[in-house]
Amino acid sequence: MPKNINTPGHRPTLTKLHKLSIAGVATLGAAALAFSLVPDNSHTTTDDAAAPTAQVAYSEHQIKDVKAGVTGPLAGADLKAQAIAAKQKAATDSAAAAKKKAANAVAAKHKAAAQAAKKKTAAHAAAKKKAAASRAESAVASRSTQRIKLETVAAKTYANNLDGWIRESLDIMKSKGIPGSYEGLHRNILRESSGNPMAINDWDINAINGIPSKGLLQVIPPTFKAYHVAGTSWDIYNPVANITAAANYAADKYGSMDNVNSAY
């Protein structure tokens, strides 16, 4: 047997929605009953003897109030749901916008980093190229300096004696294209002056004519002047100038001093 859950003297509590629903149902029921009790004048004939029927009248406003009472909470719940949905949509849109903004910021950062790296690479390449050019320029300057030093070191020095005079004359003759050898020069010098750069002949025909032969190879002044070699002294007694001019004369007249074996 079912247990009686109703406590004597205790009524269950009705909510406002329950009360409105009950009132609405009651009103609608009463309206339906009244409508069914109203006689149809086209089929029913009344007379004065008929018992009077009580008329129950309900206004349109009352019916609207009942509907409003029933539908009001539902409409409020719908509005609340719409508000929640709108709030959720706004939150979603805001999150999407924030995500897009963050993505754009990351992309911009990457782009800036790439541009900076490109500039850095270009600057490094330019600096490397400049350094290479500077090294090349320094190498050229260094080679030039080394050549100058080598030329300075290579500059010959000659002894101030017959051997040194002959060797210096031979180097000058070589640079000017004048033929002759050490042996040919040395042999003729010993025969003409015995190696004395100040020797002078005052007895031969040249001396008689007033133009004596002078120096190591006994050259007369007109011949010395005519066959003087540029770069040597104009002093006829200068050993190197005298040898070089005499060798130049012998090359013109005999082909080379090597071919001279007597007075020339």
C-alpha cells in the first residue's frame, strides 16, 4: 500500500508559476463552459416561462493576462539564454581577435628579424669585401716596398781601383749596348797608361798638335767629347768616364775594344 506522503494539516507550497498556471487553466475552463452553455438562437426557442440562465462573462483582457502570466517566465528564460549566447559569442570573437593580433605580432617580429639578418649579412659581406680590398692594397704596397728595398740592396758598389773602375764601366757599357770584355779593357789600359788614371802623353803626334792623349786609355779631348757616355763624368781624367768613352769609340771604329791590340 502506497505510503501517504501528505501530512495532516500540511499543504504543499505552490510557486508563483504554479499559481499562475492554475489560475489560467481555471479561467480558460470557465470560459469554455460558458461558451458551451450559451444557447444557439438559430435552433433554440425560448419563452418567458423558461428558467433564467446565469451568464458568465470573461473579458479579452483577462485572457491576455492569463497568457502573459504563463508565457512571461518562458520569454524571460529565452531572453536570458540569448544574453548568455551573445556573451559567449562576444568572448569567442574577442579571443579570436586577440589570437589574430598575437599571430600578426609574431609574424611582424619574424619579418623584422629576417630583415635585420639580411642587413647584417649584407653589412658583413661589404665589410669582408672592403677588408679583402684593403689586404690586396696592402700587399701591393708591401711588394712595392720590397722591390724598392731589393733595388737598394742590389745597388752595386765598386772598389776605387783598376778592378772596380773596369767593372763599373762594363755595367754602364752593358746598359748602353756597348760591346767589350773585362780582358779587352784591362789589356789595353795596361798598355796605354799602366793603370794610371792621370797619365798624359806629351810626345806623340797628338801632343805635337796640342791635343795630348789623357787618362787610362789615352783619349784625346775631342774624341772624349764626341764619344762621352751619358751618366758618366765629363772629366777626362775620371777613370770610369775615360774607359767608357774609349770603349764607345773603339766599338764604333773597330767593333769592340777587344779587337784593339795597339795604338788606336
